Amino acid sequence: MSESFQDRVVVVTGAGRGIGKAIAKRFVEAGAKVAVVSRTEANSQLAADELNALGKGEARGYAVDISNTDAVVAVGKQITEDLGAVSILVNNAGVTRDGLALRMSEDDWDTVLDTNLKGAFNAVKAFQRSLLKQPDARIINISSVIGLMGNAGQANYAASKAGLIGFTKALAKEFAGRKVCVNAIAPGFITTDMTGELTDDQKAEIMKGIPLNELGTVDDIANAVGFLAGKGARYITGQVLTVDGGMVM
């Protein structure tokens, strides 16, 4: 039986689909009040409606460009007014703009860093007052194995995800005095819309580097988030949990 998060207020960014939506679902199923944050109102509201149909916790959709500091502050105030003080923040919003570094445009670099890294900073700033006052508060940042091992053609993405790990560790030290645990999860190759675009040959090549010989699922990441957000992880902070089938050892 999964741990209850009854009436806990949870914010999940990038929750309109894929990993973020699965994380939001995990909390709603456990009775939480979840702010489903996505870039577009259509995605956030559709996801919230689907989660509310479960008849368990509560989900509300919020649209915001996570890289826009003022907009995030404004939506943060709205979420707090609507749902109450936030005690769990999951920074999952992320984008890719792949290309070799020598040919990468400044815009492609900035877009990825602003969303994946600055976006997490913006969200923390928006909810820090709530988080620092709540018992058993958690911040969970969704990084990537690419931030640990790099990948050709993804210099911007690797930098953003590696930066997110450094941000996690620094924040864990700063917030430890208030007993706020801050951790990161580094997913490997997870079955999502993006991996669905891979060819069979590409998947076969990827499998060579995964000892468990299969792609992960969005539920694998959601379950890891549920663990780090729960009471059993009260003495874990500043860590990176790789959920990757053994890719990075």
C-alpha cells in the first residue's frame, strides 16, 4: 500500500504529460491537493481533469512559463490562495533543443537553461516561505543521467541537468536547518512521447548500455518521487537517486 499524502499540498511543474503527469497522479491517488503546472492552459487543465476523475485527491491546473520569474511568482501566490501552504515541490519542467555545441544557437542554449535550471530556481523562490514553515517539507528536482554522464549533441541539456544537481546540493545545505529535505532524481531512458520517436535501431543501441535491458516507465519515476517525498526519506537530503536500469554505476 502506498503512503498517504492526504491533504498535503503538492506542486508539480511540467505536469501536463509524461513523467510530470505520472508524478501528479501518484500524489492525487494518495489524497494530496496537487497543482498541475504546465506551459499551456490546455495541457494543465486536461491533465487536472483526468486526475480529478480518479475521485481521490484534488488537482488544479495552472498555466505558466516557468522561465518567467514574475509569472511564476504570480502563479505561486494563486496556488497558495487556492490550495494552501505548499509542502512538496517537484521541479520537473524541462525542454530539449538538441544540436552539436559548435552549431548551437544562443537561443537554443538559453531556452534550455532558462526552463530546466532557472525554472527550478523560480519555483523554489515562489514557494520557499511555505516550504520552510511546513513539517516534512520536500523539494525534489528531476535531473537526468545526461547531467551525470553527458551526451553528444546535448551540451545545453547536460549543462542544465548537471546544474540542477549542484542546485539541489546547495539548497539541501541551506534548507537543512528547517528540516526541508532536497533531493534530485536522475531518470535514464524512460518510455514517453519522446522515446516513442526513436527507431528500433536507436532503441537497440540504447539497450546495450542498460544492464536491466529495458526502458523505464513514468511510474518508475513517480514511485521514486513518492519515496523521497514520504516519511521514510526523512533522513535523506542532498542526494541524487538514479532511476536508470543500471546505466550509471
